Amino acid sequence: MTVKTHTLPNGFRIVTERMEGMKSASIGVWINAGGRHERVEQNGIAHFLEHMAFKGTERRTALQIAEAIEDVGGYINAYTSREMTAYYARVLEDDVPLALDVISDIVLNPIFDPREIEVERGVILQEIGQSLDTPDDIVFDWLQEVAYPDQPIGRTILGPTERVKSFSRDDLSSFVREHYGPGQMILAAAGGVDHDALVKAAEAIFGGLESKPIHMVEAASFAGGERREDKVLEQVHFTLAFEGPNYRDPLIYTSQIFSTAFGGGMSSRLFQEVREKQGLCYTIFSQAGAYADTGMTTIYAGTSADQVATLANITMDELKRAADDMSPAEVARARAQMKAGMLMGLESPSHRAERLARMTAIWGRVPSLDEIIESIDSVTTGDIRDFAGQMVDNPRMAMALYGQVDAAPTIQDLQERLAA
């Protein structure tokens, strides 16, 4: 399997990886335009735009878009994150040209029919309502907001209801004009794909696009703080975050291995101590997330109102203990989990195409698997202990709680616990 890349004169990038023996392929366009590229009055528009791409183009109705892919047994979808919007499809090898035609059509030629805007506005408002009714979903939005207050990266991807209600056709068109330039786009494909044929087709479709200025995003600044939302729920949803490395920082592998060892699986410290030994929760985990200029090490648990303080205190105790005695065996297990998870995921063309796009956006190239594995293997037990120790010694954190929170500790309580 060989990664091949090509850049058109206008900055449009194409990256492919042929997987021998595969009879299907995943192909999509990833655009460096997400939630953090929005101005405050635009919050939610990148996601709205993603929805509208499927509502009709100059050549196809909404039904024809769906039928074009599903008539050949394929699958088409999209997503919006804080830093990217993606439009992608999974099809059989012979149908890659069709998939490229449909995806490029919805990206380049949406008509933004006013009637369809109103229909989709209702759909998105229902999506927002569903999120608000899902405690272990909305609490992460609140955590992001308190970690990065009054910043684009801290705002929700869906946007607030009042903004979504006000977006117009001109607002959607304006965001496309600002951010959907060829230099912001990456065409990625993996599986049964022919690189040269795809480059030729992309040149015909995207080669004539005029380059656009790339807008610099506001730098992220982790501030920390807390939000406590009191509501009668069966559980208190507890989230905690420390600032972590960005995805270009070599420490990103250390943060990921630490999060895996600390709370990433059934053998992790948090799972074993908090759930298996103490029986304080059903779900508890830690994870490492990263952006272009910041990151977060996040902990989540759901527990009863009368046990949330105990759970939070044990979590702080386990963090302190990790800084002192995280063992080589635990680190080796976490490294193995990371490598296996990555390699298993890359058996899927969809995961490979996603990786191609993300690595190209981050590095301007696709690091080899050997290079990634070498970086993972180079992380030592001492590195993991030092990483945990930095969180203990400099406990600036963000916290969001949802449920009956009266008995829950404050950030100051947790900081004092770490300092004790």
C-alpha cells in the first residue's frame, strides 16, 4: 500500500492510498473550515452548511443525490468538527468516478433553495434539542465552553438556537465564499482507487477554482473554570479537563498513552479502581483530544449524586499515584492498545481515507505507519509519570457537571486534593 499525493496549481490537494485486494473505496473532500472558523454571529453555520449540501444542487435534487449513491449500493455522509468539514462516500471500486462526481457536486454547486433551508432549519433545531436532552453529550459542550471561554474553539458546533433560527441564504453563501477555496480542500481516497485517474478527474472538476485567502483562526487559550447545571437526573455527569498538547507537539503520543493507561480501557487505573473495586459508576474513561494549537486530557464519569464527591476525589488520588508509580507494564499495555487500535482501524478504507486527509491537513504529508509506531514506542514510563506530574503540579482545569450537583466538589476542592 503506497500513499500518493498531488497538488494542483491552485492549491487543491489529492492524496490516495491503494489497498490491494479491496473491491470498495472510500472517497471524500475534507475542508479546513469548521466551528472555530466562524465569527460569533456565524456560530453553527458550518454545520448548517454541511446539512444543506445534501438538499439539492444545480444538477441534482436532494432525492437524486441520495439515489445516485444508493442505486449502486453505496453510502454517503458528512460531518462537521471544530476544525474541518468532510463530505465522503463508500462505494465499490468501479463507482469511484460517480462518487467523486456526486461529492464535488454537493460541495461546489449547492443551490440553497429557500424552502429547503427552512426544512433543514427545523431538522437542525431538532438535533439541538436532542443534544440538550442527552446529558452525556451536552456536558462535553459545556466543558469545551468553560475550557475556552469566549473563543471560537469553545463554542458548540451545532450553534445556539437563536443563531440557527436567523441564518439566511446569503449567510450560507458568504461562508462558502470565505472558506471553500481550493487551498482549503483535500480530496482523499483509499481502497480500490487509481491515483492517476483520480488526479485527472480532480483536475477537470477542481482545477479551475480560483484560490482564496486562507483565514487565520483565533489562537486558542485554555482558561479553565467550571459550570454546574443542577437538574433532577438519575446521575451526575462529571467531566474534567486539563490542557494537553496540540497535535503537532511530540508530546501528543505521551498524552495519548497516558490517557489510555489512566482511563482508556477495562484494565486502566480509573476503570479498575472506580468501577471494579469501588462500584461508583458504570461508565468512566479518560481520553486525549488535540487541535492545531491546543489539546485537552479529558475525564468523564456518570455517578449518583451522593457518590460524585467520592468519585472525584479518588480520580485525583489516582492522578497523583500515576505520577509516582505508573508501571512499565501499564505503559507497555497502553502502547500495545494504541498500536493495535490504529492498525485494526486502518483495515477499513474509510479510516484510511480519514487518516490521509487529517495527516495532510496537519503535516502537509502522510507519515508512514512505521514512523508513527516508532513515536509511540519511544514514549517511556518516565515520560508518562512526568506528564501526570505536570497535571498534578499545575492543576489548571476545566470542569462541567450536570445533574443533582449540590454535593459535587468545586475545582478549588480538587486542586486542594492534588496539593495535599
